[in-house]
Amino acid sequence: NECNVALLLERILATHHEYFQLRLIDVTDHGLEPIRVDRDERGLVRVSGDDLQEKGHYPYVFETLRLPAGEVYVSRPAINHEVGAHAGLGKPSLQVAAPVHDESGLARGVVVINLDLNGLFAQLAADLPAGLQLYLTNGAGDFLIHPDPQQAFAFDRGQVARLQDAFPAAASMVEAGPGRRNELVTTAAPGVAQEAVVAAFMRQPLSELQREDEFILGLAQPLAVVLKASEQLGAVSVRIVIGFSALAILVAVVGLVSYGVGKVINAHMNKEDGPDNKWTKTADVRQLGNFPDSPALQQKVAELTQNFPTPRVQLDDGNQD
């Protein structure tokens, strides 16, 4: 029933402090929220009655309803202006949604999580050495993170602050078509009267999810500093890339190591015991007669036993130390 579902949503919010809001949205009644739990300055709040809203016109609802079971939808980053958003109101957020299907496979609703992007942005910047500048944009080049906070989410205020304007060479990462680049290193002065910086940008698609947008991640450092310590920017860039693709790298490394270890073990066994088919050769000994009465058969068995390899494992004799 609704009480049990609401209790489950409350427990999830209590565990995940990066979530602003959890909702179950019905496919009927124009996408009405029958169950909704918000976070505000006092704690968790279950919204009820007339405060429940119709959300069927939002892309995170009607786009999610088209997805098959098991797939997840991710909205584009934006400032949350939804009425009654409590702690999430006016803050950068992301909607992550999944469809709910009945036993016949018919979509009956959507579960939506509002994610706090400020927490994610803080994690990205937490380990950066002093002097490094962090940039993050959406697929169109609009800044989501910028050293100057006034340029972050400028599009939400009707202003323009884009990657390709600050770093002209980055236009090749934003434009559509076969010429679009996924990585770029460039030198530019991103603002009026600002010193030149060396910047590295990388496109980070959410390839496993049904998403509205992609991210472009960048790091920059003053050119004068880079000339003195060129290794630092590359090292931190590697750490950022690892942070986005750690699982894929781990799987690849484990696979290569497993393959290499197998090859080494196989080579060592061949060296110690001979090739794999050493013991697959057959001999028809039935023509040699019965063992007690056949010297030829006795000689054949003796030849075979002389070629046995020396055992590598000493069996336990049953004595306890």
C-alpha cells in the first residue's frame, strides 16, 4: 500500500543525503504524484493532499514511460524551479527516473529521484591541487562548473557563458557531425585581461543510460605554471578519467592479468612436464597378452612408469605436528 511505499522512500532518502526528493508518479491523472517525500531544513517531509502535483508534461515522466523495464532515464542538469521542491529549490539538480511496469509489461508509473548536483560538483573539485581550475559543461557547452560562479548555469538566468566562447578551439567538441572531437588540449585566455591557461577537455557520455545530455569535463592551469611543472596537469587528468571509468579499467586489467597468468602457468607446465599431449598417446597393449604371462606387456608398463613426472605435492602422512 501507499504507506509502505512512502516508508521505503523515506528510508532511502535518510540513507542517501545527496537526494533531494523521491517520488512515485502515476501514469493516470496527468502524471499525479500519489507518493512524494522531500528533504528540507527540518528533515524529511512526506507531501500529501493538495501539495501533490501533476508532472506528466515533464520529459523525465513521458520520456521514461517509453523505456523498457530495467532502463534508466537521466535529465539534463538544470536549476530546480519546481514549486514545493523544498531543499532542492533554486539548486542545481538532476532527475533520474525508471519506469514501473505491471505483470503484463504495461507502464503504470515512474519512480523519480532528484539528485543534488552541488554534492557531485564538490566531490569533483575536492582533490584538485591549488591552482587548478575545474570546468564542467553540458553537451551544448553551457558551463555547469566554472572558476567564476557567475558563469555557472548562466543559461538559467537568460545569459550566455559557453565553453566555445572562452576556448574557441573547443567548438570542435560541441558541434555535431563526424568531425566532433572527444578530447582536446588547448591554450587560451578565457576572459578579458586574464592570463593564458593550458586546458584539457574530455567528453564524458553516459553511454549506459537514456539521457538528455552529455558532459564535457575540463581542467586548466596558468600557462606559466605549466611550463614549470608540465607533469601535474597530466597526472590530475588521469585521476579524473579514472574516476569516471574505474570499473571498465578494472575489468580490462583483471582480464589481461588473468590471460597473462594463464599463459605463464601453461608455459611453466610445458617446461616441467612436457607438452599438453604428452600423455594422450595411446598404445594397443591387448595384443601383448595377459600381464603375468607376457614379458612384452611387463616391459611396456615398466617403460611407461619410468616416464612419470616427479610429484609436485607431498601428500600428508597423517602425522600431526
